[in-house]
Amino acid sequence: MNIKSSQQLVKEAQKNIETLNSGEIKKLLENNEITLIDVRDIRELWKEGTIENSKHIPRGMLEFWLDPESTYYQNNKIQNIKKMVLFCALGWRSALATKSLVEMGFKNVAHVDGGFDALKKSGLKVVTKEKK
């Protein structure tokens, strides 16, 4: 079987999306210009926490929660959002997720190079995610 690797898909996605580094993210957050979207699995958030004031939209539900025609649509997830900046653990899932949103027609969307790890190392505040 001859399939594209996940790494190839990520590389192709990165050619067509905006990628921001953690330093750029800090400045944009300080200026209140972006909303961070954590696309990791809820179990990752419970285990490791998330960036303060980020919204959680799991990768598996992203397109459905943001599609007004979907029965899963959650308008409250994107109300008052200026620019959506997606992140995952390392930046691979968020690259594919950002590509998907661009293909859906979203204009003001980017992802974080290095993901949650890079954001933590840059000094952004990590908060715990409680199990409900």
C-alpha cells in the first residue's frame, strides 16, 4: 500500500497555513488580538493542563462544532473571536486542523509552531482542567 505519511500531510498543510511562534503568540495575547484554541484530547488537558483563557475544541469535533449547518454546531465556541490560533501538543494536529478550517472558508486562523510545549516554555500561564 502506498499512502502519504502523516508527516507528509503536516508538511503540505504547513505550506498553505499561517504558523506563529510562541513569541508572536505572547505579543498577540497581550494585545488581545487572538483566541487560543486547544485541539488536544480532553484527557491531555486533564493530565497536563491548558493555557489560561484558551478555549477547548477537540480535534475530532472541530469542523462539526464550527459549521453552522451541523447538528453539532456550537456558536458559543466562536463568539467574539478575533483570530483563532489553534494548538495541540507539538503542532502537528493543529496544522492539519488549521488547514481544514481554511478549506472550510475561515480566513482569520493560524496555528502554533511547537504547540503546547512551546507555549509552556514561553512562560504562558498553564491552568488545570478539572474533570466535570
